[in-house]
Amino acid sequence: MSIKNRFTQQEFDRIKAAVKKAEDKISGEIVPVFVERSGFYTIANYRGAMLMAAAAFISIIIFDRYVPSLAILDPMFMFFIVTIGGLLGGILTHSLPALKRMLISRNHLDQATKKRAETAFLEEEVFNTRHRTGILIFISFFEHEVIVLADRGISKVVDQKEWDDLVQRIIEQIRLGRVTEGIEESILRCGEILLEKGFVKTQDDINELRDDLRTED
């Protein structure tokens, strides 16, 4: 599914408004970035192909042993059946996100998401604020992962547990199907946390990073 199909224009506007509201009283900058997936995971396609090819080969053996009337004796036809099974497995794995996720280790998903979040932090220049007070809220839907990265001006003051709790809230809301609401709440909570820690907006404070949601399919 495309990211743009996950949200309506009204929902995009709500998220942008939440960022603006959260930043209204604080000196920090909140940058929400959503991607459909953090990696291509072609290894899963190969695994799916190998599994289906193996299943096709095992089926040939079973038919040969227990259903002689359906046994395949021609080696070339055996090769053809196994090859078709492998191709089908690769296509199914590529087409079905749930199946692809099953064939990828949790560690692989975590590493890919972390790397993509760090790349987004740099690409969106979350670090590019006067007092290093940028926050990235990164959501990768395929991996079911949420990562919050705070720049050093904030991370040295705000305990990591605060961000872990925030991540858990977002995940819970997404599981309930309240994606936009969960995002809005998390953005506003970011503003509250920074306000509690003394990141109060000053008279010379300007909006250093744009407020809208960044998306990537």
C-alpha cells in the first residue's frame, strides 16, 4: 500500500496542525517521517522461492511413493514443476507483505528500520536547528516499527524512557486502527515533554523546519 493511500488530505492537514500546535510554546522542532517500508528485503523472496521449490520436490516424492498413478517419472518434468514452484514462491512472497515479514528475522527488520530512521534524520536535517533541539518521529509501516530520535540538545536532558513510553503509545493506537489520532497525540506529547523540561519558546525563536508530514513509499 502507498503511504498516500493510508492518509487523506484532511489527515495530512491534521498532522501538520498538530506539529504547529506542539511547537507553539516550545523551542524544539518536531519532524514526522513515515515510510511504507525501510528495506527491500529481497532475501525474503529468495527464501520464499526456495521453500516453495522444496515443497514441490517433496510433493513429487510423496506422490511417487504413495500415489503411483500420479507419479512424475520424467526428470525434465520434475525440473519444470520444481522451477514453477520456486517462481510461484518468489512471486507470492513479493506480493504478500505478511508472508514476506514471516521470512525475515526480527533483528533484520529492526536493523533496517533503525538505519532508515537515522538516514531520515540526516536527509530531513533534523539536526539543523540553532540549539540542536530537533525531534524525529519515524514510522515504518511494513516493519510495524516506531522510532523517536532526539538531537543532542534534547537527548542530554530528556531520559530515553520518555521516548520509549511515547513509542509504546503510538504503537498501541496504530494497533487499534487509530493511526492519525495516535500520531497527533504523540506529536502533542512531544511538545509537552519539551515544555516540562524547560524548552520554552523565546521571542527570537523562528520555525526552522517545515511542519508537514514527510512520506516515502
